[in-house]
Amino acid sequence: MNFETILGKVDFLEFLRGKKATFLLSASVTKTCEIPNISQAGIPGFLHLTPILDAEFLCTKQVRSMPQIAQTPKGVPTPALITRAVHELNAFSNIEILNLGLETLPQISHFKIHDFNMKPSGRIDDGARIQALEIFQKAIEFGQSYKTNDDYVILAESIPAGTTTANATALALGYECEGYFSSSYKNNPSDIKNETIVNALKRVESKNDLFEKLGFLSDNMIIFNAGFILGSRANNLKVILAGGTQMAAVLLVVNSILRSMDGQIDSSNLALCTTKWINKDENSNIKALLEQLDFPINAYASDFDFSESSHPALKLYDEGEAKEGVGCGGALCYGAINGLTKEQVTKKVESFLV
Amino acid sequence: MNFETILGKVDFLEFLRGKKATFLLSASVTKTCEIPNISQAGIPGFLHLTPILDAEFLCTKQVRSMPQIAQTPKGVPTPALITRAVHELNAFSNIEILNLGLETLPQISHFKIHDFNMKPSGRIDDGARIQALEIFQKAIEFGQSYKTNDDYVILAESIPAGTTTANATALALGYECEGYFSSSYKNNPSDIKNETIVNALKRVESKNDLFEKLGFLSDNMIIFNAGFILGSRANNLKVILAGGTQMAAVLLVVNSILRSMDGQIDSSNLALCTTKWINKDENSNIKALLEQLDFPINAYASDFDFSESSHPALKLYDEGEAKEGVGCGGALCYGAINGLTKEQVTKKVESFLV
């Protein structure tokens, strides 16, 4: 396996080769996922469980809060399988869960679950009513005080309907987004998503400040992770944002916050790592999103795909039915800089589906 | 490779995935091994050397205190080969030896050998005359003050005839044992072992307190490790007891000590890890031993066997001639959570026998 450089230079990721990583999973819910057909990241009617099941599977290889693993309606298994496969082949030194508004806790012991006393964020077509500034401040504090024994942190997410809120967020902040945002669907359900985004944007007025806007149409994950990145600059923590266009939206929020306060950021210890499926996606453009940042950013994509598999459920990834999530792009890049092969990862993922 | 859960949940071992381990080898001698044909863990007439040779081989891949590696009369090589194979493939961060009554020291430098000024424990058919309370107190102190830079400790043992003393110990403490204790023999030499145990139990009177009983018919390893476990709860050290029914006996002693003082233990950071050969052994029942504990315990077994080998000496393991020792079950579980494959371990062990 290898990785491709989307933006920046190879040096940051090369420097992390062989080093130890803590994996942080931002597990969150936006009630936007309750809009019918808006997301296929999970079991219809139970999408709010997806981040909980992902956390359980990643940590224990067991799904405890529901009798079956999260699958999309077409039967695409959660990308948590890929992240777990990498973890089994070359373990992260540590996994911790960030509870960014789950309805119930993952049923796992020993693993640290950070609690921030948050509720699921609301539907953005109904005014999400997120206490954006409060969440941001909690995240700044957490980022400033966060300590790890490892060399770097891989920050991932699991939040169904997250690409819709990410797209709305970037639009509200004035970024060019047309055709740039990804979806967990191959045939992007643009009507439902666009309708939702349009309805959400209607609530935003020009007099609203940045955090008011975020409160209307963003989600806990985006706001929190933007704060975490800014806070963790105090320690110059090395952070890989493991995700696709949603993590790009996190960086756009960071950018807007810096603009609003005339601030600057040393982004040399930050990178975004995603999948080949995002990098080569014809229906989105992560590079175009990242190029709108005022600061330089390293961005990489794994070259992993399921071309060595003949499993029909996994081939759907190569056909564009699922592209990112649960940090699988970051996990694959981590696998690449730790010597894993495509064959090893393919076989391990397949072993979960038998 | 993978592991199976005998008791408890996967979470504790999953949490240790990718984390760093110190391997502690309790090297000890009970003169019970001098009873002819009671153990095949070593070279007849030189069984007292077995723990010394095991320590040397584990640390250096060389046998220094005897010109050949410890083998059973039928030619089953010591399980130290398995532990060493795992160490070569994915090294423990640190190995330390606990000298629990060796007649001579292992000839190794740099590796820490903890000395506790103990003599080999006596033959239990002759009244072992162990200063049980003194050893227990030393162990409590050692456990309380023991520090490691690693995330957890794998505590293993090498003590020939140890299953006999373990069985006698559990019986004297009133536990149900019929058919539950393992042996290094396939055709368990029950007559000699049972005769020895019966003779040992004759010395125990109901007026004897717990430590008097242990002094008659236990061994240094069991008493010390029980104290180590209790002492190390002060720091909540994460400990894997790497062994089979002997380590179960250690836990039964912990249990009896707690009962005698109306004490309690937080066992959430403890687990027992053993081999498939013990887990599937028809002549013993480790689960039944562990189920007699008053506290919950996590117990796991490796799924490793020598089915991928054609080496006749190794096939004897699969035939039940050797089952545990030198922490090989714990080492294999450690290998499993660090991504080693059965093929890798098999080939490495075979390379030692050429």
C-alpha cells in the first residue's frame, strides 16, 4: 500500500512512518439523519446507533448495542471494518472515543470515553439549535489539555448525515461548494440533500455571527473538531484528520474562525488523510475545498481499493457506494506508513464478512 | 492468530492491543520435581535446571547452563521456544526474571534478575517447609513497589512439577479439583502425582491456618505470585497471568487469602491467558477452576496450534504431550493482539529446531 499527496509535501506523513498513534473517534449524531433517505450510513430507523456500533466494533470486533453490524440499504458494510482491519494488523497504541452527543453510550469497558455533556445536534432543516460557542469552548479546552503518550493523533468521525451538515456549513460560511461535497450514496440523493440544505440556509441572516450560523446548520462533530484543532496548537500536537469532505469542512470552519479574529495558525503539524474513493470521486472535489483555506495544508489519500477482493459487498466501495468514515482513509494511510499490504488488509476485511 | 474468551469479556485484552508489555518470568524450583517420573518438564536428573535454561533461552536464544535445550523424555521441546518465537517476531519491551528459589543463576547479563533470597521449596510429600508468610510478604512489597514503563505486565512461570503442587494447593484450600488439573504429560501419571498429593495432604490438619497449609504443600511460585497480584492492586497494574492451571491455582490462593481476611479485590485489570492445548484439554478444566473464584476474572486462550507444522516434535503439542509453560499461552495472546500470524510463529519455532 502507498499514499498519494493531494496537497503539500510528503514530508509530514513520511515523518510519522513507524511512529505510534492514538486513534480518537468523534462519535456524534445530528438529527438531520432522521430525514428519510438522506444518508445510507447505517440501518434505516436506527441511524442514530451507527456511531455507537462503529465504536463498539472498532474497539472489540463486536456489535453490542444492536444485533447486526451497520450496513447501508444496499448492503455496503461500514468502513469501520477497514479501520478495524488495520488495527488488527498493526494496532493503534490507543483508541479513545469522544462522545459528541450520543443517545446511549457504547457498551465497552477499559476504553476511555470522553464525555462532554452534549446532546445530539438538531435537524438543520428545523434550526439545529446547537450551542455552538459552548461546544467550541469545550473543544478548545480539551485540545489545549489533551495529552498522549503517542507521537500523533488520528482524529476520525462517525456521524450519519454528516456530509449534508458539512455542505451546509461550508455554504453558510461563504465557501465555493458546487459539486465539491461527497455523499455516502453513489447516486447522490441530491434532491433531498439540497432541499435540506436550502431550507437550512434560509434561517441564516447576514447579521448572524459565525457561531450563530454554525448553531443553525452545522453539527457537533464539525464544531468540536475545529475547536480541538485550534486548542491543540498550544501543544503543537501532530494531528491527522482522518476523513473526507466532512473533515475538509472542519478545516474550513477553522479558517473562518481565524479570519473572524484575524488569527493565524501553524498548520505544519496537521494533515488530512482520506481514501482513494474520495480522492478519485467524480461527484466531489476535496482538493477544491482545501484550496480555499488561507493556510497551507498537507492532504494525502491512500491508494487502497478492493480490486483484490471478489466479495460483492466490498466491490460496492470501488463502485462508489461508500467512500469514507470511521477514519478509514487515515487508518489506511497509517497502514501504508507501517508496512501493511493491500493483500493483508483485503483478507482481514474479508474475514469479518464470512 | 486470534484468541478465545474463556470467561469475562474481550474488552480487557482488546484494550491492550498494540500496547507495550514487560514479560516477567517467575523461575522457581520445587524439590517435588525430584520424585521420579512426576514431571516431564526437562531432562531427567536435571529438572532443577529447567527454569534456568528457560530463562537463558528466552532472553538470549542460547542455553548456557547445560549443553542442550530442555526436552521431555519423549522429545517435546520446552514451550520457551514458543515464547521466544513471539519475542523475536514482536518483541516484549522488557524481560525480567524473578528468582524464586533457583539453585544457580541464569547466565545472562543486562537482563534484570530480581533476587528475593529464597531457597527451592521442598518436596511436598516430605513437608515442603516453605516460609509461606515470609514469601507472601516479600511479594506484597514487590507488587506494591513494582514500576514499569510499559502498559502492562505478562507474568509467567517455569517450575517443574508445578502442576502437582498447584493441585495439592487447591485441594488443601478446599476447592473442587477432581479432573481439573493439567499435566505436562499426555498420559497424566496420575498414580505418582496422586500418591504425592495424598501424602502431602496427610500433613495438613484442620487447625492449620492458610499460610501453614501453603507452607506444607504449595510452592514458591504460587505463593509469591499470589502476593504479587494482591500487592500490585495498589497501583492498579495491568497484569496478564500467563499460564494454565498453575496460574489458576495462584488465583485460588488469592481468593482464599481474601476470604480469610474478608477482603475484596478489583480484578478488572487482571486476566489469565493460556493456550489452546489447555483450553481444549480433556484431562483438565481450567474454566471450572476459575469459576470457583469469588471475584470476576477475564480469561482468554490463544487459538494457536501446530497444525501448520510437520515437525514431529512440535506435533506432540497438538497430541497433548505439552500444553503450557514459560508463559507461552500469554505470549501467543500477546502475538494475536499484535498482528502475528500462525504461519509466522510456526516458522519461527521450527527455525529453532533445525
